[in-house]
Amino acid sequence: MTPLRPSRPSPVPFALALVVSLAATAVQAEPGTVAGTVAGTVDCVIEPAQKVKVGSATLGILKEMAFNRGDAVKAGEVIARLDTSVEEANVALAQAQASSREPIEAQRARVELYKRRLDRQNQLSKGIVTQEKIDQVEADYEIGKRDLKTEILKNELAGLELARVRAQLELRIIRSPISGLVTERLMSAGEFVRQDSAIYTLVQLDPLHVEAYVPVSRWSEIRPGSIATVALDKPIGGTYPAEVTVVDHVFDAASGTFGVRLELRNPDNALPAGQRCKVSFAAPAASGPQAHAGQREAPAGGRGAPVSGGRP
């Protein structure tokens, strides 16, 4: 009599249970989401539109520092000044030379004298005045006209010199390139400024830039000019509309995301930068049952998602 062998459990129930478990997981994981986010909502960070370290184009001693940390500045406003005593003297000298018209007027008077003398010589008969005398008067008249042009050119060059020394003076007056806030005052009056020295750090807070990374599955849904909703974390809180300005065309393969920048208007610098937030993008227009009715499955062995009968 053949002994009975213990029967092995059939692998079919185990495989079936595994398939059911994976299917349930796939149903729970909604496509287009990232871990820790809700569908259509991603984490973001609010940054200043610009952050500028302001320095000087020339060497010198700081004479004046007009602003402190936390002060608001406007574009073009004088925020610091180097010692300008030499440059101011050069400007005064060049301005005096450029404004002087006496040499031009004196030479113009000489030209008028030479012209009247030439006219008198021409009125006299040739027998009374020698040809040599006439040639001398004509030469004096022509030389006088050229000397007048020279004086006018000198005056124009003096005007150009005035513009040059004024530009040198302007280089020692430091103006704010943006409208924003002072976050750092790095030097004080009396210090020596080099060309690589930073004097202030300024930030522009209107508008603010909202930086977010969105799953690649939503790349075709987000376009520049679209409006999204930005929800700020506590303690600021609140929701604000923001406009998409940049959509990256290079994906991050490691995380499966792409970068999006939004512009958030911030009048009077009411909202601070450097805080975390969440941004919600509008759902795609074709998202109802009618949109799915026109879809068909991709052919076997093909690549990509189901092809829609409408516009991609």
C-alpha cells in the first residue's frame, strides 16, 4: 500500500490574493498625485522676486549711509554716497568752461570786422588798392571764419567734458536698483569701499515669486497665464490668486516633477517672503463623464496613455 504524501497548498489562492492587493493599492493611489499632497495641490515656497547685493563701481570712502535694515527704498533713490569733493570741483570747473561764450563772441566780432574791411576793398578801384592788399584782406576773412568754427568746437568739447565729469560724480552716488526693503546693511560711513564690496542687500517683495514642483502627469494642464490659488501656512494664513509665469520644459527625472513659477501680487509688501505654502491649480476642463466617453484604448504594444478623441 502506497503511503499518503501530505498535500502542498495550491499557489493559485496566494497569487490571486497578491493581484487583489495590488489592484486595491492602485485604486487608492490616484493618478497625478505626489506623496503628502492632494490631487491638484502641491507644496510651494514663496521667494522674493529679486535679491540684490548693492555695491560701488568706484573706490572711495563712504561718506553717507541713508538707510538701515528694514527700511523701504524706491528704485533710483540715493541709498549711499562716497566722498565726492574732488568730483564736485571738477564738475564746477567744467561747467564754467562750458558756459563761457566770450571766446566765440570775440571771434565772431573779428570775422565781422574782416568782412567789412573786405567789402570796402572790393568797392575801391583796382588801381587804388594793390592786388596784394586785397589778397591779404581775403585771407584774414577766411582765417577768421575758421577760427570761429574752432572756438565753437572748443565749446562743444567743453560740454562733453562736463558730461564726463558729471558721470564720474554719479558713479560715487549709489542708488537703489529696485523698489523693496533693506535686509542687510553691510558697511558704515567712514569705511573704505572696494569694487567687490557689498554695501546693502535689498529684496523686491512686489510681486512675490511662488516656486512649486508639479507631477509630470499635469504638464499638459498648466500653461503660462493661468490662475492658481496659493494658500499660505500659519501664522500668516489666507488664500491668494497667483498667475503662472514660467513652466519648465525640462523634467526632473528623479522626482518625476517639473518646476512652475507663479507671480503673486503683494502691494505695500504686506506678505513676507521665505514661507511655505500650497498651490492649487484649476482642474482640467475635460474631466467629466462626457470626456471619458470619447476615449479609446491604445493599441496593444503601443506606448502612452489612452488617446482622447478630442484635443490633447
